[in-house]
Amino acid sequence: MVFGIPCSIKAIVVTASLLLAATSSFAEDLCSIPPNSYTQAKTDHPELSKALEVLDQHAIASWFTDRMTTSERSSMISSMLNQCSEDTRLSIVVYGIPNKDCDAGYSSGGSVKSTDDYKAFLKELTDAVGERKVLYVVEPDAVGLLAKEGSCGSSAGYLDNLKVAVEALSANANAELYVDVGYWMLADSTNAAKIAPIMQELSTCGRVKGVTINTSNYRSNDECTTYCTNFFQTAMGSTSMTCAVDTSRNYNGSPTSDWCNVATAGIGKPPSSETGISNIDYFMWIKPPGESDGECSGGPAAGSFYLDGFTKLWDQGYFVGEGGMKTIADGTGDVTQQTSQTSSQTGTQTSGSNVDQEFYIDFCSN
């Protein structure tokens, strides 16, 4: 069943010719640059500096969005290209679809107003990245809002524009594309069945490797693996597409559907392609740990650094629970003192001139 405009012949050829690249699997490093919010947080909260420096060593995905200026986007990508070695894979979130966040409206706005604008936005990215290895997280929330019954994704033109994105991003033979899907749309077979035809349609436009689950949310790795296996792959009728999971704040999972500055959350396992789970290709940090989901549970505006939230995430998370590091509440200021630093399989940079990224807002439905 065709849901939108057909893809070009060129896109279909790209899909076929890059099949081998899409199915190859081997351990490799992800790479990005630290979010700008961390630089300011080290000045405002020097007691967090050591903990933030630990996180700087890991690839927190950089967001390429139309809420940035052209010069800001150019600066961000240039910094990534300069600081990330060519044997690593860049970690980039693409977030500029026309009418984005059409339901909640928290992230609406930006320079992209039409499909032509979107094509130019994507060309700006693909021209800058060139043939470098890159992992693209494609348009958080879009597929979920497209598949959700009674939602605005269809009337907002999401499917046709997602096809445009998949085709453009697939032109790079070294790109891996994961289309974002809200975990809530994979939590049962009924909703997963609505996701499957959309993903099948998008796969005709380029080389879609799979989906990202748990973006900016708190679901555990075990829970996300179940979503990937029992619902997504079952609905697809195939294991050819796999999954990547946002582990940035999911160390303790979430006993409820709460999505906003969850008080029991902890920083999850660091970004890596060595997940130990056959159908989970990557653990990723898509949401920067410490950036607020919004004005809830004492938090500041979405995207702002949240002191109390970061402290809880660190103290209740992976580096303390499994890495032997100290809690911030310990009061020494040096969370790594007299402990053994964890090692993780990431391609990371400890410095960078990332631009203001206040568009890292909550994706409350993911």
C-alpha cells in the first residue's frame, strides 16, 4: 500500500546498491562534540566539573536543527569533522521537518517551512558531511505522530517529507539511518502494526537500517529490547531492520509513564556499538544528561541545564553504580577520586565549540 508520493528511481537504485553496506556489522566508535550547555554548567557549577568531564568523553549526539542559524549549524558540523577522526562514526540527530512537533508544539518553529526549504536544509548537511561515516537519527517524533490515530502527522505532510530525508541522507554510502519511533508506538502489537507499513514505505526511498527507541525517555534496555523484538520486528515480519536505544537516562528504567525530569532516573550505559544484544546495534546518548525536559519536578525550561536533575542522574546512574565513581552528593567535587575510571567503546572528543542547543527539548511521547 502506497501512503504518499513515490520515491525517485535514483533512491530505489541507492537502496539496492547499498544493501551490503546496510547489513554489515562490526564494532566501531561513535563521535560527537560536547553540548554547549555543559561548558556553561562547568562555570556555573564548578562542583560538577569532574562529572561533566567524564560525560564529555562520550558521544552525546549533536542535533542539526532548523532552530539553529545556518552559521551555527556550519560551526557545529565543522567542529565535529575537525575533532572526530575519520575512523569514527559521527552521531547526528536530524530535526527540521516542516511542521515538526505538530501535536504538542514545544519544538515548533524554525526556518524550514516547506519541502523546498527542507531539501535545502538537508543538502546543507549532506554537503558538509560528505562521505564521512555517520549515524543519522532521523526526525524524532515524526513517525510516531504519523502513525498515531487521530494525530496531526498525516495532515502535516510528514510521510512525504520523511521520504525526502531518507533519500537525501542515503546518498552517502557511509551513512546509517535510524528513523525515530516513539517507544509508546511499539508497546503493543496494535500500534506496532501501524508503524510497520510506514517503515516499509520509507525503506523504498533509501537505506534505512532501523529505528531509534526511547529518545529523551527513561525506558530500560530490557524494555526497549522487548519493543524491538516482540513488536517492531514481529510487525515488520523480518529481522532485517534493527534498533538503537537512547540510554542517556534509562539506567533505572521508569516504573510509570512519567516522562518529565523523572526523579529516580540515572545516566545509562555509555554510547557504544557493543551492546551485547543481537538486534540493538547501538546504545546512544541522544538526550544530553542534565538538560531539563521542561518546567516540571522543579526543573527549568526545556533544554536548560538542571543542577538538581543532573546530580540525581549522576548519583543514581551507571558511573556510580557500575563504574565505582563517587556521588556528587559525597561533596568532594572529584567524583573520580580514588576510583577506577570506567572504559567504554566510544569515539569521543573532550572539547568543542558546540552552539547553543536549547532545542534539546522533551519528546514527551517517545
